[in-house]
Amino acid sequence: MYRMGKLSQKTDNYMQGFKEHLTLGTNISKTIKGKLSFGAKVLQAGGIDKVFREYFAVEKDEKLVKAFQCYLSTTAGPIAGILFISTKKIAFHSDRPLSLACSKGGRTRVPYKVLIPTKRIKSASVRGNLYNPDEKYIDVVTYDGFDFWFMGFVSYEKSFKYLQHVIQKQI
């Protein structure tokens, strides 16, 4: 009975995370389309490690530890993407490029990227939404005072465990 209860709780947590991941975006169909498009890119590139190396400057001895689909909270709203956790940095890359106005007129499309060297991370913690405790986010604070909120993970515990592991190796 204990094992069945534990399994049921894990399943409920996973389903809650999956539901939150899909509903955080402004449009569910666009979110799913972005995920499928990114999945196709990973297959074409030959794996998530190759995508990571294509998106970010990677040192020779640096290794990708894990990658997670999530959202980055911004003042413009949540942005869907992938959080890459490596031995030297955490990096976020949006699933779809953002459309921005150019200084000379017109528009351009660029990916939203964030790169934080692990040695610059002061702390990371899992926090809950005050109004909806089931909605959680991982708060990453840098030594220069910047806060990054990553949310919409299918499994916060697993994501946070990997993040904590690489941060502690830098201490």
C-alpha cells in the first residue's frame, strides 16, 4: 500500500508538472508546435549535446549534464525554451525566435538566450507561487544581483537536483 501511494503521488506530481508546462504559454497550440519544431531540430542535429554546442560557446573540457524544457519568466511573460545545465554554465535558449523592431525600421527574429556561468551563481532555490502553491519555479540569483525565474518544469525536483549538483561543484 505504501509503494502504491508513493507511486500515485509521483504520478500526480509528474502530471501536475506536465499540465503546468503546457499551460504556461500564451497559446497551447503554439507551445506544442514549438516543442515539436525543437524536437525535430534535435533529431536533425544528432542529439541535444550537439544543439547545445551549436547555440552556445562551449569550452573544450565542458560537458552537458542535462537539458530540460521549461519557461523563463520575463517582464513580457513566460518564454518557452530549453534550460541547458553543463559543468561550466546554465544556459537558456528559446524554442522560437522573438520578433523585434529594428533601429532602421522593419522587424527581425532572434532567439532569446541567457547564459550564466555556474561560478557566478550565488544561490538557487525552488519556490512556490503565493497564490497557487502547485505552481513552482526555480529562482537563480547571481552574485551581481540578477534574478532568473525558470518555471514550467515537468519535474522540479529532478531539474533542481542537477542544478544544485553543478553549482556545488564550483564552490
